[in-house]
Amino acid sequence: MLLSFRIQSEFNQRLDAKEFHINLWFFGQESIYLDVGLWFEIELRTFLDNNVSFDLITPFLVDDEIKDLHEKMCNDSILRLLHNEEFKTSTGGIAPDLIHHLSFTDSGRGSFLILKSVLTKINESVIKIDLIKEGIDEQKLQNYNFIGEQDKIGVYTRFRYQVKSSNDSNLNLSSVVLHEKMLVDLRINDIRSDATPNPTAQIVNVNKMMFFVILPISYEITEGTQFRKYVRILEAKWKEYIEFNVEDKFLVHYWRRDDIGNDSYNLLISARKEIEELTFGKYQNILAFLSTRIDKVIQFFYLHILLTLFVFLLLIYDKLPSIISYFPFADYIINYALLVFKIVIGIVSVGFALIAGNALWDLIKFIVKKVQSRVKS
């Protein structure tokens, strides 16, 4: 997804996002979902004495409702899938339906309270996050040893929303003759992406960014591989978390960046799906015999050669009998040559008609989407 994320806070002190978790789930062009997990470290008094809220600005546009994933984050089996290391959890007697505490036991990563949030869609690119602190007070936090070093407390919230397909998003989907392409522009702390800046807000320091792109196995990453940490097949256990009934195999592509701070960070990722995996009728019957990995240059020359051949055949059609008359068995050749000639012209004409028809259909779909987006807005 394009992620141009900027997290803002109106506190007087600068906050740290200890870890920033981003999961992009691609189940199809109309089923793209984004999970965002935010692990903050906040000074205890700031946390207890203030209404803790953040603005998350994302050009990866919000289509509809935003779902809080607190209930899933209180499931130990799901937490094990997400973090892939040993931990212990407890409620500490603090409003167990609202608050869950996780502490990593071996790695020294620390601990955090898993909090519910009120999530408000301000517009397509801004989400307001209000942490729910019901039932929390300093005495309870001290009794259960939930306060970290330097009187700071870790808090974690996670949510999901469906991504809206739009030319204004930094997730770009396109179709060319023999493949479908997805371009993802991930940005962290990118000031230029904030269309309505808040002069009183501060950018949160990002200590660690973890970005996961989950794609069908038929998609190949073509750009951004040099920064990728690993690739693996998505385990079947994830079905409980993602809540989608999908039978396809998926690959998890993982990127990570440490110590971003408040600097801007950009990662451009490109992926494509080849012709053999495309649905029936999407260009594959037009030029599939050329190659399953044809690039744009080959497409350009092929179409121009085809057009030149078509025009040449039309120009010599009425002169063909006189040309053939110079050959032995001219009468015999002319009868069959004209038949073959008509068949070739017919095939070429059908090819151009199919190309033009698909191009017209894509144009119609583009216009319809534009009209729908204007009506909704």
C-alpha cells in the first residue's frame, strides 16, 4: 500500500512509537485490507492525566468502517502468530474486557498494555485514534508491575480497514496486455503527504517499522526486493485472524527498518501477476502465443509490426493477381492466395477489434469509477 503515515500528538512532549506494524492484505483488486499496529511508550503521568489520542494520516485511503482488533489481540494464539516469540499475558485485575497486558519473556523487547480504541474516520486519509483507559489508575499499574523504565508505560492498539481503490492513493493497480501490476509506495513521516497539517501536532519518533505485504502466490515482487528481510508461505493458522474465507496460497513479504526517528522514510515496491494466472478473457487470447513474459518494448514493436502488415496487405490486395501472374501455375496460386489473404486480413482485423474492445471496456470502467467516486463525495 502506499503508506504515507504521519502520527501526530498534541502532548507537550515528544512520543516514541517503539514499534510500528503494518500489514497489507491483498485478496483481490476489490478486497485490499490494511492492519495497523502501534506500540507507544508514554510517560506515566502524561498517559494518566491526558486524553490520549493520535491522528494517523494515510494516503492509503479508508474505504469504509475501521475495525478495532483488540479482541483478537487478547487471544494468545493470535498473539503468537503476530509476534513469533515467547511471552506471558495477564489482565492484572484491570478491566479485563478492555485491557490486556503482554510481556515478552526472553528477547527483552519489553511489555505493553493492549488497549481498546475509539477509531474515527475524519476523512479518507485521516483516522483519529482515542485510547480507552477505563479502569486504569497508577496504583493498579504499580501493584502489577506494569510500569516500565523511566516511569514510562507501553500501550498498544491495532485496527483494520478496507482500502479504497483510487488514483489518489499510493497503492496503484494497473493492467497491461499480459500482466496485472501493483505499485506500493510506503512512506513514513512524509510531510508532503499531509494535506491539512496541524501546527500544534508533533511527529512521533518511529524506532522500528515492520511492513508485511501478503500477496497471492501468483504475484511476483519485481522491485523493492533488495530491502526485503524474508519471504514465507502464509500459515493456515492465520485464517482465524484475517476472517476471510480464502483458499489460495499466499506469500508474506517482510521489510523492516530500525531507528527511523522523525526522519522521512520511503520504500517503493512493485509486484505483478503473469498471464498464465489471469482470469479468462483478460487479454490472454490476443497475444498469448508470443510470450508469457512479454515486456512493454516487445508489445510496442509487435503492435506496430501488426499494424504495418495490415496496412500493407490492404494496399496490395487489388494488385495481388498481377503480382502472382509472374509465377508458374499462376491461376492455381491466385485462387488459393486470395483465400489465404482474406483469412489473414480477417485474423488481423479480429485481433485489432479485440484489443480495441478491451481498451474501450477499461475506459468505460475507469469513467464509471470516477463518476461513482464523485457521487459518493
